[in-house]
Amino acid sequence: MEVRLAKNSGFCFGVKRAIKIAQDEAYRRKEKLVTIGPIIHNPQVVQRLEKIDVFSVNDLAEIKNTPAIIRSHGISKEAKLELKKKLIDVIDATCPYVSKLQSMGEKLSKEGYYIVVLGNKEHPEVLALISYLSGKYLVVEGPEEIIDLKAKKVALISQTTQTYEVFEKIVKKLLDTTFELHIVNTICSATTIRQDSTRLLAMDSNLMIIIGGKMSSNTKMLAKISQEYAETHHIETAKELDNAWFTNKNRIGISAGASTPDDLIIDVYNKIINISGSQLVVNSISEIPVFKEETR
Amino acid sequence: MEVRLAKNSGFCFGVKRAIKIAQDEAYRRKEKLVTIGPIIHNPQVVQRLEKIDVFSVNDLAEIKNTPAIIRSHGISKEAKLELKKKLIDVIDATCPYVSKLQSMGEKLSKEGYYIVVLGNKEHPEVLALISYLSGKYLVVEGPEEIIDLKAKKVALISQTTQTYEVFEKIVKKLLDTTFELHIVNTICSATTIRQDSTRLLAMDSNLMIIIGGKMSSNTKMLAKISQEYAETHHIETAKELDNAWFTNKNRIGISAGASTPDDLIIDVYNKIINISGSQLVVNSISEIPVFKEETR
């Protein structure tokens, strides 16, 4: 049995940065901190932060005098104002690519563009983004939701974790009815790279294990892409692995979302190796064999 | 033998308007007028205007005190300034869609966009357009000429007579390397409609006759599209028709560019009918059978 890890997987820049900010501030301040919503969409990371006194709250009303960390997905304009009014000490861990998306959306909306957002309608990143839009907008999850907006100027932006293929289809659809179309490709390159690596590995595997939070948008997208090519299971930790999945499977691929820490990936790899009867466990992510991608 | 005319063919709004301006001014002023370059790309129309004392000049130096008509394709910013300096009375017959293209190009260029123009590098419309661009630009005739511009902001515009299919391919190519892409679909809808009608007719014909000036960009494009589906001949007048073309051909299609006057179309139709042995000549364009397009 061959077990290989996707070339690009696990923590992205924005996630690493957000966790580092939370940890650094917790050590420096030596007081309880809160994050507004889970800092990233990974329950295991959230639990670890609780051990150093960083707790997630879902409602701003719960925050009294505790310093509050804005998570990687950002928060709404209104929430930011409310924190200011309540004189809460704010630590901003919004992913810089998400901040860029918010400011581009705000600017284009002010300039009179009808904003089309490719994204998950309920996702916190999208909910925060639309709070910055002052004019008309439409959130779509795919090209089939595009209608003739009867607008002279349309701008298209995207949640950072969407797929480029869908983005491109939406451009094509919008071009049919739009005289002036302004496109900002706000899909994070880390997202695209992880998706490409996962696709290539899935094409060469007969079983794929995708590791990451069940609420994680980018991990769900990896699982969706993977299942087009191979049997795919989306798990959060090694505990969920089922021996039965591995019967008659000889090429196993592993990939992990941008919010999945290395040690969870190592655990999954070791458990799979164990199921296959091998004793060769690894202690670091660099010891896991990586799938060699063909140069395209 | 069946002879049918494309549903949408012949004079477009901008061409009709330019000729009307020239005729009206010639009658009103009762003096010699010049056009800067042929008013439209149709030699027969240019010859007719000469009979009412409207002559085409190619060089601004030739213009002394004669009022000058700016033709439908527009003229460069520099030429406009020179006319002003020489105190020439200017009559502007630039197609309003071309004027719009020029002003959009000028605006976007000032805003710092790297301008990509889809167009014929030597065409007067394109030469006039680029004179309004103050920053970097690239004129391309197809997607294969698109390179990574290494620009943060790129804007795409098009000569009004290009095909939408090529425009779309260029969008796709530019998206690969561009973070912020501003697209203005300046392809004239009259152009697109004529191309669609010609394509549908060519698909249902075994011989196509495309009528229009040999220098006419939009007519050449119709011929190019048509020859993908049927044997195609691009002619200026009925004189060029060759009896041999019609041997064993039973479904003949006729289409005409946006600068082709009705009477040239009527002449061609009557000559073809005559070749086929019929005596049923027509006297007006409305008598020519039009190809019924399928609703798509």
C-alpha cells in the first residue's frame, strides 16, 4: 500500500499568522482573551487555544472587558463599530487577503458597481464582506445563479476559498449581459494551489482522506474536488478512520485544508500506515512521502 | 435555386448617420467638403458623395479652408488638435459607439490601467483609439498574442467590429495572470448581430456571397465567419459575380457589411436570380427573401 500526501496541504499563511497572533498575545498579556467566533475553522486548534486562556465567543454581548481577537475570516463593519463603542481592546487577526477583499468590495461598491460575490451565503467571511457593501449586491454559489442584473457596471469578487473554475464560469456568464465588468480575482493562491495538488493526487489514488474542520469551507472544497476522481472521506482527526475503507485500496492519498495543523496530518498518516500493517511511524510532517506532481 | 439574404445585414446606425451628416451638410452649405479618409469603408458610397462635392483626403496638409468631416471611424487626438490649430471648420461624424470607445479608453488609461485592445493594428479606428491612451497599452488580434503583462490593473476594450468569441478567449487568457481585470465590451451589437445572422445563414447554405468594401473590417470578418461553413466569396459589387461559382449550388446566401448600401445588395440579388434563369428581379431590399433564423 502506497500512502502519499498532497504536495501543498495544511496551514496557509493567514491561518499560521492568526494562530501566532493569538498565542503571542496570550503569552504577552497573561490574561484571558476571546476570539469572535472560532479563530479558524478547526475545532482541535480551538481546543488547544483554550488551554492558554483564549476562548471563542459567538456573541459580542458576551464580551465585557476582555480583549477580543478578530478571527482570520474577519468580522462585519457593524461588529467592529460595536466593539469600538464598548471600548473593547481589539486584536486584529483577519487574514490580510480577507482584509484586501473587504476593502476592494467597499471601494467598488462606493464607485457604483453592482457587486457579485462568489461565495458561501452563510460563511462568516462572506457575511463580513457584504457588511462593507453600500450598494446593490448578489451572492452566488455557482454560475447557474447568475441573472441579468440590468446594471451598467458590475464587479465580481470572490470568497478567498472558492475554486477558480467556477469563478471563470461566472465571468463568462456575466459577460453575456454586462457592458462594463470589473473582475478582481480575490481567490487566495494558497487555496488554488491546495486544490490543484489535491486534484492531481486524487487522479492517481483510489482512496483519498481529506483532513480538516467539518465547517471549514476550503477543506469541504478539497473533498468535493477529490471525490470527482476517487473515493473520498472528509475527517477531522485520525479517530474517524475506518479500517473497512482500506480493503482492496493500494494507492491512498492524504490532503489537508488550510486550517489543519501538522500534527493532525501526522496522526492520520501513522494510523493509516498502522492499518496497512507497517510499523514505520513518522514524527514530523517532512517524513511523510509527498506525491510528485507532473509538471504541467 | 434558393437565394436568401441574412436577416441582419447592410447599413448600421453609425454608417447611416455618417452618410446622412455628409449629405445634409453638403446640401445645407452648398460648398465643397472633405472627409478625412473615406467616410466609410465602401468605395461606391465614397464615389457617390463625390458627385455632391464631398471628397476624401488622406492627409491633413491637403485641407486649407474647406470644412472637414470626421469619418465614422474617428480620428486621432493629434489630428483633432491640428485641425483646431488650422482653424478648420470640423463636422464630426464619428460613430457614437466609436466615440464611447475612445472616451472609455482615455478614462481607463488615465486611471492607471494597462490597456489591452482587441483590434486590427492598422485599422483607422484602432489608430485613433490608441492616440487617446496616455499609459501602457497592447493591441492584439487574437488570444495567442496575450502575454503576462505583469500589471496589477488591466483593462480590456475592443475595436467595435471584432467578434465576441475572440473577445471571450482573450478575457480567459488575461484572467490567468491578472488580479484586477476591467472589461468593457465595446463590440458594437450591430456587429455581433450581423455576424450571428451570417453564421446561421452560412450553416444552411452551400454558397455565400458577402458584399462590402474590401477594406471594410466588419465585412472581412463576416467573410471569415462565413467561410467556416460554406464556400464564400467577398465582393464589392455585382460585377464581380462569376457564373461558375453557382454550378451545382442550390442554396445561396447573401450577407452584407455594415457599410454596404441597399442598392448594391439589390444588384447582387438580381444578378444571381438572373444567373439562375429567373426573371423575377426586385426593386427594393424588402422584396428579397430573408433567411428565417431558428430561435436559439
